[in-house]
Amino acid sequence: MPIALAIGLDNCLLIIDVLKGRKFAHQLGLTIIGTIGVIVDAKLAGIIPSIKPILSKINSTNFRITEQLELLILKLAGE
């Protein structure tokens, strides 16, 4: 459903994490970002002071982030 809504909107940024959905949205030419991308952007914009506590909470859920990705995320966020 979110992809269908995004198709009908101009200059829409679709927030999506599911790989299959991301690939499909990309094929449709939609601009996409994932949850982690939103968090990093919020840190870089000064909206949140740190992403480490958020990553810690995320890691306690069923949302999967590899250790390599977590290190990259922290580097991108300047932490």
C-alpha cells in the first residue's frame, strides 16, 4: 500500500526497509530511504544528539542490523 501511495505523489520520499519492497520501489523510480537512513539524517541535521541509544533499542527488537552495517552507520553519523 505505501508504494501505491508514493506512486501517485510528486517528489515523494518512501521510507521502506523490506528488501523486496525496496527493490520494487527502485524499479518504479521512487526515491527511497530506510529507517536507519532517517536516523542518520536526523543526527546529521542536529535533530537528535546521538544514534547510539537508538541503535541499542533497535538491536533489542527483531530488526536486523549486521555489525558491519552498525559500524558504517556510526561512521556516517560521526560517532
